[in-house]
Amino acid sequence: MTVEEISRVLSEAGFNITYHDSSPDPFIETPREELQKIGKRLNRDHELSFDLLSCLTGLDWQDYFEVVYNLFS
């Protein structure tokens, strides 16, 4: 399943996400308030079955912090 397809599944489930089609690594962005609910959905949905957090990265920008989660199914 592609990142675009995953974003479609999450959007249709009512989650507040933004899909970014940045080549070569598209990604999904979500507010921190949605993160736990989305994580549970990604893990528990049999179609998605995300079960591995391979990398957790913190980014210190000048005005804010950002966290990047690399997940695998």
C-alpha cells in the first residue's frame, strides 16, 4: 500500500491528516493531538498492520520542534 493510499484510508476514517507528495519520500503530517489515535488505527487495522517503529527523530528548527516517526508494516 502506498503512502497516498494510507492517507486516503486515514482521511476516510475522519483523521486530520495532510498528505505531502514530496519525491522521493512522500509523507503524512498530523497534529500531535491525533497521533495516538492514528497510531492505534495503523497498528490495529488488518489492512494496514503497522507493527514497527524503526526510527524516531527530533528536529530542532529555529522557532519550533518537529518529530518524525518512520513506521513499517
